[in-house]
Amino acid sequence: MGALILREETVEALRECVLIAEEMHLFGLKEALEHTGLIASEELKDPYRARFLFDGILKSINWTDTDSIGPIIPVFVDAYAESPINFHTIHRRVDRELACDGFQIKEGELIRLRP
């Protein structure tokens, strides 16, 4: 097994960012999961099921494999972009954890800071 691309702490911070953005009605988790093709629309008839399915997706991802991680990245980046940024938001934690893994969200993309 290879090295983790995103550590557990980073994934948890990103998960929290997604759920906070959804809770504040700034981000549509159901729509994001449908749009990325991670979940079929018929699986999401109940809007409350999106969170449960989202957690299942996170558990099933191989965090050492770029191809496995790729489909969930737009969900993370979009939720991050839709959340208001101020001193007390989750953004500081997400930024810190991503930096530890060598990444940054910039201009709507996840960018690797180091090779």
C-alpha cells in the first residue's frame, strides 16, 4: 500500500466543510454527488440520504490512489468555494490540513504545492 495522498485529518476537515456548507444551504450535496456521477439520482430520492451515501463514499475511497480520489475532489472544492470565509470558519482548518499534505485549494482547483 502506498502513502496516503490525503491524510485522515484532511479528509475529516474536508468532510466537515461539505456538511457545514450543506447545512447552511449554500451547497447542494445531493446535486454535487449526482453531477460527479458518484451516486445515481434514483439513490438520492430522499435528500437526507445524501449525507449517509457521502460518508459511505468517503469510506470506500482508496486514499493512496489518485484515480480513486479524483471523483470526490470537485465535491470538496465546490463546498469550500460556496462556504463563507471568515476568521471562524472551517477554511482555516482545511487549509492547514491540505498544506500538511502538500495541497492548496486555489481558484476553484486543488493544487499540489510540492512534487
